[in-house]
Amino acid sequence: MARYLKRGRDAAAVAEDDAKVRRTVEEILRRVETEGDAAVRALSKQFDGYDPPSFRLSEEDVARAMAEVAPRDLEDIRFAQAQVRNFAQKQKDCLKDLEVETMPGVVLGHRNIPVNAVGCYVPGGKYPMVASAHMSVVTAKVAGVKRVIASAPPQGGRPHPAIVAAMHLAGADEILCLGGVQAVAAMALGTQTIAPVDMLVGPGNMFVAEAKRQLYGRVGIDLFAGPTETLVIADETVDGEICATDLLGQAEHGPTSPAALITSSETLARDTMREIERQLAIMPTADLAAKAWADYGQVIVCEDEDEMVAEADRLAFEHVQVMTRDPDVFLNRMTNYGALFLGPRTNVAYGDKVIGTNHTLPTKTAARYTGGLWVGKFMKTCTYQKVLTDAASTMVGEYCSRLCVLEGFAGHAEQANVRVRRYGRKNVPAYGAAE
């Protein structure tokens, strides 16, 4: 039976925090919907101290930001975007339109149609999340989205040059310097100067995540995303240093980021816990990582591989780093995860920044029913049908009419009957079942 050497915060305390966030977001969304640009400007001044003539960047603004980014940084951004673009294109190539004659004279099909307008949020609170521009804007453009608007909060009272550069190089059609709930609300609901989008994507803090949750239905979203989660699954083939590094490397996202270790070795578990304390004493971002580890860190010791798989699937974490004798065991057997990182040579940071897979992934056990952001999220698979012959319409119509009557839908039945009368049997009475 799995044993906990360390547990995170009580679920009731987490739920209370979530309720406070929910109420705050509800009020901000109400203000943006009723007051439009005026609310957006007031909220930007309140939360970011930012009140520019326009939140939309001009071509001159973009060029000025690009000029401030070091050539090597631009080269690195281009490299990362090339990896994301290439993998997204390979994924899109798997999405095929379909047309098939399922019965003589009956043709069914589907088309994969890009969403028309997407809003991409790029976080920039504690860290300027340059990589989020790659993951959302590049992927949307590969999908064929016609209008992509990207928004990120100001840094130091102005647009962050590297984020602007990444948005521009990714292909954003409009760029906003606007952060937080007011940004996603403006993109989703529209204002006097910002046309609304059909879909919102991108990570963010707990307030942005809650705003997307509340806006879902009015617009589409990529997924429900909360604080970054990381799970390390390890056995005695690795050591405490690498396990601790991979746990703290994601815990530094923020004080509510869960980090968990599942292992079949109690020796490794205790070594990792000691190594975490050692690294926290010297880690530049220890103020965030230490809080996350104290409140949300978990260490679970399992009897064997079977129990490790079961515990990992129960947690259904966003990032799962597997460092065991045979990592493919977890690839073949796990079903609930956002992304797997198999073997000690890879790690979550590779996926976050550069390797090509998307870093916008499900959290809070959403991996039980969804994967992460990918090119297919920006596509609508829409079906169509064609009936080519009189005989086919008559045959399908007779079945349809009887099934409609079975359910009590007289009007539905007549839709079928009128075709049967016109294209086949002439003696079918109106609003009566075909005999």
C-alpha cells in the first residue's frame, strides 16, 4: 500500500482559496462586459499601473521592441518556434478530411475547419513567459486561424520586448500590452476597440484560469488550467539530486504549484527530501519554490511498479517525469497525464521551452478527460451528408420516419415522409409513418 512521507495542503483550504478567486473574477468580468474599454483601462491602472494611449501595439511599437532584443535571443526564439511549428505541422498532417459512401447513394464526410479568431494570453507576472507565445500563436497559425490576437501584461511599465518579439515572429495579427483577467475578458467579450474572438488559449495565474472557466461556453477555451504541477516517478536507478532538481525546477512557478515524487525506493525518497532542503538554501527562486514544496509537495513510497502506475494515474498530473529502469512501462500503461518526459536525459523544462511539444497542459486532474493544447484544438471537425439517388433517399427515409414516430416526433417524421413521397413511394400520407 502506498505510504505518504509528505502531504500537501488540506483540500478544504484549497477550495476556500478557489472561492475567493471566483468572486473576484466574476466582478471583473461584469465590469468589462458592461463598461468595455473604460473598465479595461481602469483595471490596467489598478493592477499593473499601466495607462498607455492604446493597449494595441502599432507596427512602430513592435519594431522598437524587436530592436531591443539581443540577436542571440532572437535566434533562440526562432529556433524554439521552428520546433513547435514543425511538430504542430506533423500533428496537422494526421488530421484528414473524410468523404465515404457508406451505403449506395449515401455519402458522409467531415471537414477540419480552423476557428476564425483566437485570443492568446501570454503570462508575464513573476516571469516573462516568452515560450507561451510559441505554444499558442505558432500552433494557431499552423492550424490556419485567420485572426490571432495575442496579449501579455506590461513589465516595468511597458511591453516586454522579448515577449513582443516572440508574438510577432510567431505570426500574431494583433498584439496587446494588457494583462490579467481584463485581458482575457476584453478578448473574449470585446470592447469598443477590441473585436471579440471565438476561442481563448494560453496559461495564466489562478485568476486568468478562473476567468477562462467562467467565459467557457461564450467562447471556446483550450482547457481548464491551474497552477503548474509536476510529478517525478523514479526508482533506484537515479539519485536524489536529479529528482530534487526536477521537482524544484517546476515548483518555482509559484507558491501553489504542486510537486510530487512517486518512488519504489524509500532510500531515494528520503535522499530527495534532504536534497530539496539543500537546494532550497541556494536556489535563486527559493522564495517561491520553498512555499510550493511546503504547502503542496508530496512524497509517496510504493510497493512496486504496479502501485506506482496506479498512484500516478490517480494524481493525473500535468507534467510526469519518469526516471526508472524502463520508462516505457509508464508510456504503455499510464492513461492520465498531460505530458510524459521519459528517461533522465529529458525533462519538463525541455517541453516548456524548446523541444517542440506544447506546454499548455491539463491540471487539477483534467488529464483524466483531455490532453493539452495542440493544433487540433484550433480545428472544428464538422460533418456533412449527401444523398445522391432517389432509392437511397427513399430507403433512409422509411427507416427515419418509423424511428421518428417511435419517439413521438411528428414533424421529424414528415421531413422523411415528404422525401419518400417525392423520390419513391407515392402513397405515404402526410404526418404518417411510412408503412
